[in-house]
Amino acid sequence: MKSEPPKKLTPMRAIRAKCLDCCCWQPSEVRLCTTKQCPLYSYRMGHRPKDTAGEQE
């Protein structure tokens, strides 16, 4: 049986993997994350946030 080659690790996939690692590999816990001060919080679902243009601290 042939295995598929691994998917390319993009920055968004790396962020998603870090969030899963932080939440003990439980996708539901990533969704429920309350650590809003984490710099990766807005990206935790594997997508860019919709309103990043012009966002400043």
C-alpha cells in the first residue's frame, strides 16, 4: 500500500499544530481556548483572521 507524501508544512499548519500541541491534541480544546493574550490565538483554527488589515496594538 502506497502512503501519501506528507503535506507541506506551511506557517498556518505549523501554528495549528502548535495550538493542538498546547491543547493536548484535542481540536475541541483549541476551539475553546481562552488564552487570548497568546500571539497565535487569532490563528488557532488554521485560518487567518478576517480583520488583520490595519490592526495595531
